[in-house]
Amino acid sequence: MAKVKSKWVCQSCGYETVSYLGRCPECNQFGTFVEEITNVVKKPDNAKLSNTILSDCKTYKIKDIKLDEKTRFKSGIGELDRVLGGGFVQGSLLLLAGDPGIGKSTLVLQTTKNICEIEFNGEKLKVLYICAEESPMQVKLRAQRLGVEPDNLYLTNETCIDEVVNKIDELKPDFLIVDSIQSVFCANIASSSGSVSQIRECTNALMRVAKQKNITTIIIGHVTKEGNIAGPKVLEHMVDTVINFEGDKYKQFRILRCIKNRFGTISEVGVFKMEDDGLMEVASPSQMLIESTENATGASVVATLEGSRIFLHEIQALVGATGYTNPRRVAVGLEYNRLLQVIAVIEKKVGLNLSKQDVYVNVVGGLDIIEPSYDLALCLSIISSARDIPISPMTIVIGEVGLLGEIRYVDNIERRLKEAAKLGFKKAIIPPVSDKNFEKIKKIGLEVIQVKKVTDAIIKAMSAK
Ligand code: TYD
Ligand code: MG
């Protein structure tokens, strides 16, 4: 009997070794190594495949390459098109990643409704949906509920990648959906489906077909418990676009965030609401994340900029005596290290001792904030909770906090305040701005207070007025 050969592969970054390692030397994560069998089960016919591709390869002058309407087409879902930078690019490979149950399958199914209506040269686009996780019947049930039953949507629950490629050859679709990449497998590789080797090989096969036949492809991928797309480094560099679908699956709001895009910017986000009849677009999302903040201690509101839109987030903090030797610091929706940094600034520059206090902070609404303009709001929420003094009502707080306790400038303050004023905010605490800028900001109609230090901000934000 042939000897079984194996290697150990980090499931996070794809690093390979011959024996088990507790910590990955590449991505520094613990316990991510899984043994994968490397024996080739069947002789791969990659050689044949690459020959067929090579015979099609030509050299073009850039001027001679023609672009037509088919090169870029809209998905018909405004929020998705915004994130994609104007729609799908023909022949591109897109990875849609997110937690299980967040609504990835629902989103792609709703997209097919519009895609199947698109016509080029009198023919409607053909969509092939590889439902590797669910049976076609289950997908049909969901489609019925969503009111999506176009003529030229084809379903298959084939999970072997070679068979999938055969099906593509037979049907010649213009658009392909693979739900999900963790559930398809390549028969040439012995390791189980979902492992890094399998994902890499399957994505490779799909990439070859998509580029060769100009099929626009959406690959759905689950994220791991650490919050990475399974085999993230491996997958991310292979595809053209990576989109994350985020949010708290027990709440309604979902955010679509682009983290790589070869054909557009990555700054825009799309906002959806999960309802009984599927995902609905939210065109003006600024207010959706705020709950009542009147007279609550430990809550403040910040205006953040995501792409071209302003979001208002409420940051809540709870500070209380600890029952542990090491006090707990828990951050939900914002970066843990920023929380530690803000706590350090509070201790040193404000003189508030938190070494015997647990600190819990949460961004209401279940969405993550990425940009640093929330530092000051975070700082004030923590102090407000620790001292049990509410922040004055209808106050918007913007600013990054430096290690010296200084408040740093953030971009687009005027636009952020305009949005806050629209939603009825009365007072704004902001970093120092130039006189010219201040003149403009004053016209918005808010009471605007510039603060240079964290200590100034505390006095101004917690005054009774
Ligand atoms: P799904 O698209 O199956 O998630 P994923 O493919 O990312 O795992 O969405 C599942 C959740 O969405 C499920 O918990 C129920 C909810 N949902 C609705 O609330 N309304 C709907 O119309 C649909 C189809 C799903
Ligand atoms: Mg699904």
C-alpha cells in the first residue's frame, strides 16, 4: 500500500510545515494547524486545462481592446452597486464573505432577479447557482418567498469542482454563483472540503474558467471563528474583489464593506435591513444606529464617515468595580487596542484610576467602526459611566485622542455636523479647526465647542446645559 504523505497547513494563512506547530510563524495565530493528506488520489488533468487556455491567449495593443456595455453591468441593487464601484465587471471573481446566517445566500439570490433581466444583443443573461450547502428545493422555497423566480436561473447541487466545470461547459452561463466555497471539493486532493488546500484548488479552478470564458463569478465564503475568511491570505489575492457582509445577525441592520477591489474604490459601504421578505436597501442610514441617549450615563454619539456617507453611532460604556485580579476590558464594535489606549490616556491625563474597574464598551447596532474619529466619544462615555454623570443631551462628539491627551483633527467635520444637525442634534464637541473652517461650521446652526485637551472636553460635555 502506498505510504500516506501529509503536511500541516495553517488554516488561517496557508503556511505549510512537515510537523505540528502550536503557533504559526507566519501569522502568529495559535492552534491553526491542521494535518492535510497530500497524496494525489487521481492524476490531475491540469496540464490539459492549461494547454487549452494557452491556445486562446493572444497579445493585444491596449488601444485595440474594445469595451462594451457588457463589460460593466449593474446588479440592480443600489447599495451593492455602490460598494462595487458601479456594478459587476464581466469575467471578474468576487468573494462575498460573512458569518453564517448573516444573509449572504439571500443577497445573491435577490441579485439574480435583476441580473436575469439584463439583455445583451437580445439575449438575457444566464445564471448558474451552485447551491452546495442547500438542496435546489430549499433554494426554490427561499426564492419563492423572496419573489425571485426568473426564467434563466439554473440551480445545481453539484459539489465536485470538476463536475461544476463540466456543468459550466454544458450550460455556458454568463454569471456563476458558488454557495459556498467551503462546501465544494476537488477530487484530486485528499484533505477534507473547507481546508486551505481544497479552497485554494477550487478557487483556482473557478478562476481559470471565469477568466477563460468571461463568466462573472461570485464565490461565497464563511468567516472563521477568529473573524477571518477561511484561508484569507490564500483567497484574497486570487480574487478581484472581496466584500464583507457584517452586522449582528440577531439585529436587522447589515453592512456590506469592500476590502479589496481591482475595479473601484474600497471606501464605500452598503447598508441593508433584513426583513421578513428579504434584504431591503437603506438609502439614508445616518440615524438608524442611535437609541435614546437622553440623560443616560455612559453613552455618547459620534458621527463617522464611511465612504461618501455619514453614520451616527452611539457608543456605550459600563464601568464598575472588578471582581477579578485583572480587571476586564471588553470592546464590541471597535478596536480593543484603541480601548486600552484611551483607558491609559484617561488614567494618566485625567487622573481617573481605572485599575480596579471593569470596562465594557459597545457600539449600538452591531456594526463595527473602523476610523479613529470615535476616540473622544469613547473616552467621554467611559468617564460618564465611571463618574455617573450624563453627557448633555443631543450632543455630538467628534475627535481622535492622542497619547498626550490632545484632541486631533479629523476630516470632513463640516459634513458630519450637517448630518447631525439634520437629525436634531444641538451641540457639537470637535477638535480645534482653522478660523476659516470654524466660520463655515458655525453657519450649520449647532452650538460648536472646540476642545484641545480631553480635560476640556469633559468639562464642556458634562455641563448641565
Ligand atoms: P442566509 O442568506 O441563509 O445566510 P447565509 O447564507 O449568510 O448563511 O440568511 C439567513 C438568515 O436570514 C436567517 O436567519 C433568516 C433570515 N432571513 C430573513 O429574516 N428574511 C428572509 O426573507 C430570509 C430569506 C432570511
Ligand atoms: Mg447560505
